[in-house]
Amino acid sequence: MTAKDRRDDKEVLVVDLDGTLIRSDTLYECFWQALSQSWRAIPVAISGLRAGRAVLKTKLAQIADLDAERLPYNEDVLAYIARWREAGGKVILVTAADQTIADKVAAHTALFDEAIGSDGVTNLKGPAKAQLLRDRFADEGYAYMGDSRADIPVWQSATTAIAVSPAPNVAAQVKTMAGHEILGTPPARAAYLKALRPHQWLKNILVFLPIMAAQDYGALTLIHALLAFAAFSMVSSSGYVFNDLMDLRADRGHPRKKARPFASGRVPIAHGTAMVPLLLLAGLMFAALANWQTFWIIALYFVMTTLYSLYIKRRAIADICTLAGLYTLRIIAGGLATGVELSVWLLAFSMFFFFALAAVKRQAELVDLTGRGIQTARGRGYTVDDLPMISQLTLASGFVSVLVMALYINSPGVQDLYSAPWLLWGICLMLLYWISRIALKAHRGKMDDDPIIYALRDKTSLACIAIMGLCAIGATVL
């Protein structure tokens, strides 16, 4: 039986919220939104959890001020509800989320005859929800639309079980029920991989820079460098997931970032919450296999990324300095993991060069805001009036990095290390050209907000990288 067949029936359609009407979980939504506002959300969550999940939901709902308009709604479910109402059926939202959230969603969607949620005492989930609905609709019966194992007791009491994107084991149980429908499929695994941002792992190639500069390619050295690379990849992905969870609200208001796995609801944020510590643990294990110095550098990197997500990213200039420092930490970790002595020239070049990349990222974001008529970057410490200064920082820091590279090339150590060091001047020329070019592209609004990703997609940038690589090889072998 479908929605259009129920015009003359008394059966009511009862719809769940989390994982059904929306591709998310409002409890986690509230927690991450509250945490993005203040770290005090953590003790509030702990005290609420001790008192029970219903109390926890009420406390988080009070401090989070969830924006119902920007939640990732399931279009298939909205269409199903619309068809049911067109057929003359009654629709009720019944959710384990707090009553205040149920009311906000009902008011925004304007699809429900009534909204019922948890009241701070009773957590309206599983058996508690089933009992409520049995008491309420004992005579006419009801169709229930849910998504998870917790909904099985409710489906068992319903005349029709409608499962939305259920996990395979849940779908198998639903199919054994007399009246059932399956709507949608579980999240694709590719979305989970995308949430890790594996393309950003290319930044971690910086751990190999110390052994490349020293031309030390021994087997043990390479193994330790690979361990450092794996450690940074896992921990940086942990940081990216954490940052995406913190930025859910801002990302949903961005024309491109709203398609990210967590913001769009393609990956449940409950899963993302678990991914953060698991990825961190994996990264620390890889680091410990290299040596304890690498372990502590990786730990410092995670602390810095966490502080960046919680506080620093909202502070102008401090965010750019932090991003430059995080890049440089990769080089330091590469040196410590392999035992290769780090050059002061290399570290100085890294700080100035990556400061320029971080600045051009902010420049691109501000140009984008200008084009959209927005004056202030949400969740950042910048306004569009800062654009001229940020542009100057990009070029000034970038040009200083080229100067440091030139001084490094002319140092006695490099002259002794390379057979044809004069070829390294080609790297300086390419860097000078590339930095100027990306600053110009950002100024014209033709660059993505991440210069690393832009460089990997841009043919001219790839040509510059290839030329610099040939110059480095030629300086070594000629």
C-alpha cells in the first residue's frame, strides 16, 4: 500500500526525525554546534549524560540553538510525506529529539499535524516510543517511518513499517514484517573516504623533504619517513573530520562546502564523532613505531589542530600563522623520524612559503565573499575590507620565501652537496612565477579556497612543479 492509497483510511503516518526526515542526528548536531561556540559544551554534555539521555538532549538543545532551516533533509522522505498529505492523510512527527527541536522542525517544514519529542524526563526512543504510539493509535493503527535498529519495536507495533536507508541487517528484519517498504539505501563507502580528505595527504609528502635535501635514501630512513607519512595522514584526517563537525552550520551556508559528507548528511555525524579518536589513535601508533620523538611531534600537531578548530581559526592572522606552523611541523617530523639533521634554511623557507599559501587561501575566501555580497566571513576573524592587506601578506611572505631559497642555494653546504647547483636557480624562478600567479588568480576570484588543491588541478601549476623537479634532479646527477 502506498501513500496515494490511503485517502480514505484512518491510518496515520508517524515520521521519525534523526536519520529519517533528516540525514543527521540532532543530538550530535547540538553537541558539535555547542562545542563550536564554547568548550564548556563538554562539561555540560558530561553532566547531562549522567542524568540521562533525555536531560542531555534538553541541555544541549538549550545552548546550541539548532537552525532547523539548514539541516540536511531527506528529499525522498519530504516527497513521501507530501504525497501522503495530498491523499488526505494525517502526518505526525514523533522523535527522541528534544521537544524544542521537534517544534522547530515542524514549524520550518510545515508538513506535520503534530510534533512530539522527548520532554527532558522520558527519552522517546525504542520501546518508549512504541508504547506511546500503541496507546495513542490503538484503534486506527499507524504507519511508521524510521531508519535504525532502535525503531524495530515501533515497526513491530505498526501496521506498516517504512525503513529509510536502513543498514542491511535492519532491512532484513523489516522485510520479515507483514507490511513494509524500503526507501533509499545506506551511505556509500566512498563518502566515508571523502570525509577523510585523502587528497590532503599530499601535504604530508613534506616529511620526505629532509631526506631529499640531504640526499639520504637508505632503506631504514625511507621506512621511518613512510611511518611519519602514515602518522600524519591519519592524524590530519582526524583533524579534518573534527573541523568539519565543528563547521557544520557554516559549511551548510557555503555554496561548495555544503556538499561535504557531514554537512550534506551523506555520512552520519555520529560516525564522524567516532572517527576522530580512532584516526588519532592509528596515527599515534604509526608515529610510535618510528620513534618517540615523532610520537610527541604528532601529538603536538593534533593539539595545535584542535586549538585551531576550537579557537584560533576565528582569530585574524593567528590562523594563518598556525597553518604555516602546521606545515612546518611536517618537515620537523620528517627530520626527527629519519634522524636527518634539519637545515635552518629549510625551516625558514617553509614558514614563509606556507604562510603565503595560508594567506592566499584567506584571500580567495574573501574574494568569494565579496562576489556574493557578504561582508563578514562566518566563523572567521575577517571582513571583506581586510582583502587588500591579506593580498599584501600573500605576496610579501611568498617573495621572502623565494629570497630564503636563493640564499640557501648560494650557501657552502649546497654547493658541496650538488654537482650542478646552478640549476637550482630554476626552482627560484618557478616559485617566483607560481606565487605571483596564484595571488593574481585569487585576486580575480578564479582559485579554489585551497591553493594545494588548485595546484593539483591546474595544468600550469603542474608544469611548474615538473620543471622544479627536473631542476632538482639535474642539479644532483649532472
